[in-house]
Amino acid sequence: MSSEPRILAFAGSNRAESYNRKMLRVAVDAAKKAGASVTHIELRDYPLPIMDEDLESSQGIPENALKLKKLQIDHAGFLIATPEYNGSVPPLLKNTIDWVSRPVKGEPPLAAFQGKIVALMGASPGAFGGARSLIHLRAILAHMGSVVLPDQVTIPNASEIFAEDGSVKDPRQQARIEAVPKKLVEFMRRLGH
């Protein structure tokens, strides 16, 4: 078994030119440089229907939700970059969380979230940088038993931050983004992950 902290990284947006997906790529590189083993996934590769308990009763938990749950269980930490939709968590991310949280017989409640160490990031073309979404996401994950680090980064006016190739134009913003995954790796190491 590897002694490297194992981190699952994903963005709450599937948009091709998503600022959060761009920011996450920078953060993933920083986490790897800090010594973590990072699995970077795209939620678009795990399409899910809208959470519906009647659908769950008749057809069971969707296979993609079970795949995501296994990935989450297999990683001690999460690195999540998310936009803000109408001042809150985007539906793609909330729907994913809701499906992955569904109970499976013989498994502890909220097995994919309990005790996980989470770092949050947000970017937005607006003035808040996704901060309101992170407040709600922090509350949801803490309620489910995850440990959400106080360190986070929000990038307002994100349309001005990234170059065409996805790199960060401003070294100060680059350093702000890289600081969060480094803190995540450091914290996980302290806890023996």
C-alpha cells in the first residue's frame, strides 16, 4: 500500500471551458508535486439521472453512482472545485452527492463521506468567486461526516485569470490556487493518510 495521501479530484461543472476545471488541473498538479497520489475524474464520465427514490426502488442505485461511491471510499481526501449557480451548489454536484450517499446493505451509513478530508475551491466570472456555493457545500459535507479544511480559495473574475491554454496568467493567483491542495496533502499526512 502506498504511503502517499490518496486524493480524488473533481469539478462541479462539465462545461468545456469551465474555469473550475481549469483551476482543478492547476491544483491537481500542485497536489502531485506535494507528494499525493491523485485520481482526477470528470463527472461527465459518470452520468446519472436526477435523484429519485422511486427510481431507486424500482431499478436500484445507478451503476455510475456505485462506481463513484467506490472511488470515494478508496480515497481518503477529496479536492473539489465548483462554480456557483444562483448562489449555491450546482445541480450536477448536488445530484452526484445525493446518489453517492444512498445506503447500501452491509455498508456503514455515508461510507463515501465519513471521515474524508476535503479541500474546496471555487471560481466564477462574478465578484464572489463561487464563495456562496462553497458555504453550502461545506455545510453539506460536514453534515455527512467529512472534515472540510478551513483553507479554501475563491477566484472572482475568473474570465480574466486563465490564458487560452488553461494556465494562470498571474503568479499570485497561481500561488493562491496551489496553496489549497498543498494544505490538503499536509493535513492528510499529519493524520497518517
